[in-house]
Amino acid sequence: MTFFKSLSSFALGAALLSSTAFAGEIVINSDHSDPAPKKAMEELIADFQKANPDITVKWNNFDHEGYKSAIRNFLTADAPDVAAWYAGNRMEPFVKAGLFEDVTDVWEANGFNEQLKSASASMTIDGKKWGVPYTYYQWGIYYRKDIFAEQGIEPPKTWAEFLAACEKLKSAGITPITIGTKALWPTGGWFDYLDLRVNGYEFHMELTSGKVPYTDPRVKAVFEKWGELVKAGYFNENHAAIDWQDAIPQMVQGKAAMYLMGNFAVATMKDGGLTEEQIGFMQFPEITAGIPMAEEAPTDTFHIPSGAKNKEDAKKFLAYLASPEAQTKMNATLGQLPVNNKAEKPSDPFLSAGFEMLSNAYALAQFYDRDANAEMAKAGMEGFQEFMVKPDRLDAILERLEKVRARVHK
């Protein structure tokens, strides 16, 4: 039997009261309030209980904002047995505060070091694993296959090939890259990928966790690569006035050829009138030769709080959640990708391409506004947008960002 509670941000008190577990019972807190995630969780819990009839699940389901506000309180006051969260730098504060349990044994006992290896780095702190990932989605460059074919362009694999493709498109009167930066966050995708390709995953995570100055020459090198696109006019001019959805008609109408975005954009492209045959997907090209190819893949996770009362059964739940079968079924409902590389490959061509790319990734970044402190992320993305409009202000932008970093990470 499943006990289910749907909780708003005002219902923390009730959640805390209901977090007390009994023998053979686990309490799960999560924020799967949207229709598809809610359905995916209901199916997961039902299947888990069928496979483990001696374990009862009590599920407290929050709305997103309520969950973010409540999690630190319930982890310290009256912890559930399992809690939903995110990988990488979003996980780190709870690990450092001693609020998440080491689950390295779950990884080792179930072969997850191999099956979940693309997410291994983003789940590891101090050589230990602190949760399991269950879903992610890819970012990459979506492009007009038919336009590339007309212009005789092969999907570029290196930065030199990428610049050559942009120049060829511009010469043909086509904007090489579309983007909408009104909401700021799309700039984070560009910064992340450029930094991952110029400096590598380890440096990027050091930077986003506040350990590297924004005035560091290696950060400036990232903007110099970005500037090669900005100063050549390879982006649409009106990007600061439009949202991410408003950048898609440029591709639909054939006025622009490429878009760096998450896989959720494909539905909007199709709604606009593009067919699957017209849309291509490619990995962000290599910049610094020899740097392993890390990818941008926001990853959702489950953890065992250190204050959990039934850790033994909580570990059974994590092992079940991370299995190929559970991840295949859950992600079919979510419309996203299983992290387990032994899960069934999705039939959707874009999810299939993403599954291949992410399953073989060196490591995964979570996106700038997840990996960086919230205040730093806001200032950073404001700076990225300003750079895309006025690249000559780079030094002043980096000095401003460094002041924010120094204040936020005292």
C-alpha cells in the first residue's frame, strides 16, 4: 500500500509530522508535482512495492518551490528515508553539511560504477557516492539538416570546422546560430560548453563552485572563443529581446541554421512545422585537443538522508530506481533519458542520439544555474548576455563577476 501526500510550500509542518517511518516502511520526499513526473513516480513506487511486498512506501510530494524551501529543514529536523535532489554542485552543500548518506556500497553491489559511469563524477565527493541518478536530458546543437546539405556542410567536429561552417552559412545569407537571451539562462549553455571544451570538466566545476577567480586567464580564454562567434556576427542580432522559444521560428523559416539548446526544444521545432528529417543533432565540437568530452546534462537524483530511520530498505529503493528496467520505464513516461547505460535505447531519434552521447560522456555538468551559487549564477548570466551584446566590455564584466564571486564565496 502507498501513502501519498501532495504538499504545497505551506505544508512543511505536516510533512515533518508524516516523516516518521515504521518497520518495513520508507518515507520518500520529492517534488514530482507535474503530471508526467507524478505518473512516473506512482508507477515506480507501485513496481517497487510489487517487487518488495514487505516494504510499504509513504510518499510526500511537494511542488517545486515548496520543496526547495523545505529540504534543508526536513533533512535536519525529521528526515525522510529517501529524498529527491540534483547532482554535482547542487548536491555538495548537503554532503559537506553531513546531511546525505554515503551510498558507495549501493553502487558497488549493483554494478553501477559501470552502468551509471557517465554520471559518476557528478555523484562523487571525496571519493564516495552520495546518491543515485535516474533521469537526465541532453544539450547539444540542433541544426537544419536540409540547409547543411544545400550548403555542402558536414556537421563540424572541431572548432575550426565549426567556424568554417558558420562563415559558409553567413556568406549564403543565413544566420549561423539562433538564440534568445531575454531570460538570460540560454547564455549559460554557451558558457558551460565553451568552458568544458576549452578548460575541461574539472576546471569548470572548480569555477562554478567558486574556487577560481573570474579574472583568471583561463576564464578569459573562454570568452575569447565566444568572441570569435559574437564579433563575426554569427548570432542573430535581436537575441536580447526574445525568449528561447522565439528563437526557433528563425530555424523553422530557414533564416538560421543552428541552435544550442536542451532536447525539450525539439517539440517546439516540430510544432513550428519542421519534420524529423529536417532536424539534426550534433555534439558540441572539440576546442582544446585532448580534453575529454564532458556534456551538459541536468541530472535528477535520489539520496538517503543521514538522519533516515530505515536506511536498509532505502538502499533497496535506490538500487531498484537505478536498475536498467526501472529507468527504462520511468524515462519512457518522463520523455527523458535513462542514466543507466544498460537501459533500453529510446526509439525517438533525438533521445536515441542523446542516449548514445551521454552514455559515453566523460562527465556531466548540470547547467550553469544549477552548478553555480544562485546569486553568482544570476550575475554570471547577466554578464554573459552583456558580453554577447557588447563584447568590448569583457574586462569590466569579468571584474564585476569576480567581485560577486569574492562576496558570495568568502
